Amino acid sequence: MKPITKETYINWYKDMLFWRKFEDKLAAVYIQQKVRGFLHLYNGQEAVLAGALHAMEIGKDKMITAYRNHVQPIGLGVDPKRIFAELYGKVTGTSNGMGGSMHIFSKEKGFYGGHGIVGGQIPLGAGIAFADKYFERDGVTLTYFGDGAARQGSLHETFNMAMNWKLPVVFIVENNGYAMGTSVERTANHTDVWKLGLGYEMPCGPVDGMNPVAVAEAMHEAIERARRGDGPTFLEMRTYRYRGHSMSDAQHYRTKDEVEEYKKLDPITQVLDIIKENKYVSDDEIDAINKDVKKRVQECVDFAEESPYPEVQQLYDVVYEQEDYPFLKHK
């Protein structure tokens, strides 16, 4: 694995802080009704992405996830201004304002969504991996889903085929403790979600999803296994979200004390503590990073605010058109 150096920790701090503040600002503009519909935030789970990006070959490997999907494409290189604009429904967004919060997408950067159907991305991730194997592209697909989606039947069908065909895919369940408002303890007679891989003799195990180093090490091993043709791995990232399932979640199913306890494990704080302990940068440099993050987030807001909405004509240009369709003429 690439060594985890001083620069790694500094970049992790910069990236995770930006992702956190980016989504904090999304929450603020959502309350102002500038972003509509659903909004699912990643606050607390940033180490899962930071560690994975360290282990990936960006540009070759691919990623697919559910609807908690704003910061992953940023990590893969998508311009965050375009993501912010997409949530505003603006034409400068990643899908010209037609996808919104739950459907961020960038084929160019290897990010295949953003999927609103619970568990719908699990077989799609295996399909992307199948294509890479078929065309001998040497890529690995990281397929993310939540602990609630782990109870979908499509997971079992996908696991079976992925093992049978030795597909270059890594399955990652981001177990943040709750499927919407339902505790993991209430969804099955066991809480070790990773054990679902045992029935398929798939390498599997739990990972500290609040620690980017632990994530990077586990992901490196799984990605290399997939790349050399030995098939998939199933990892359970044990993490936590500090906000509700979505912005409309009143969080009656957990206590404030529980949230505060998990905030002691905040991945951003963990990384910053290591930076300070090792004196990788000065306090002034940390302040400069914080100010730069704030400035970059505001640039995203300004870009979204100033961008135009799509023209009505776009509604007719992004749907399938049948030339001999007799009922509605193209406008």
C-alpha cells in the first residue's frame, strides 16, 4: 500500500474538513428551501471515503453508492461547484440539474451514482465489475450500501454471482447503526453484518470505519485481491452518522448522549490530533487550512446561486425518443 505519510494526514484533514463543511452548508441552504426534496448527509462517515481513496487507483477504479452521495464524487475529482449546483437544480450541475441530491453521477470520474432505490446499486456494482473483467480493463469497483440495504434479497443474488465469476468488486456496507430510524439490532438476529459473506465463502470482516488508516489497510487488501483475479471481498465499515437519516429525521430513536459519545471518535478530530501530536504543521497553518476550506465552500454556494436554471426544452432532450411514436410530437 502507498505509505501513510505526513502529507497523507494533512490531505485527509483538508479533504474531510471540506466534505463536512460542504455538507453543513448544504444543510443550511436546505433549511432556506434553496435545496428541495430529500437530503442525506455523510457527517461522521468521512473516514470510510478518505481511507478508500488512499487505497484506490483513481482514474482506473470505480465507485457506486446509495443516496448519501455528495462527497464521494468530490474525492474522485468532480468539481464540488457542479455538485452544489446540481442540488440547486441548476443547469451547471453534474446532471444539468435533472438529478438532484440523490443522483450525483460522473462517468468521466468513475462515479456511477447516487441511487435512490435501497440496495439497487448492489447488483449494478457487480455489473460494472463484470464489464471491467469482460473487457480486461484491470479496474475494481467499490460498491457501497447501508446496513438497511444489506437485508435486500438482491445482495444474496449478487454475492453468489460475484463469487461464482470472481468479479473484481469490493462490497462495503457502511454500518452507521441505523437503517433510517431502525437499529441494526432490530433488523436481524445478529449484529455482525459482515458474516453475510461467510455463506458464500467470500473473504469478509469488520473494519473500524472511524479510522482512515484502518479503512485504507482493509481496502488495499480487498482491492488487490480483486485486481489479481481472486474475486470479491465484503467489508463492514463500522461507522456513525452525526445527523439524521435525512434532513427530515427528528432522530427520536437515539439519545443526544449517544451521538455525543460517538463524536469523541470523530475521524476529523482523530486526524487533527495526530497532526498536532507530530507537529506536522503549525497552528497558524491549521488556521489557514480552515479559512481556505470556508472560502472554497462559499465559492460553491456562489456558483450555484449565480448559475441559471435549465430551459424547459431540456425536459424533452433528456428522455428516450421513439421516431414513429404517434401520440406526442417532439417539441
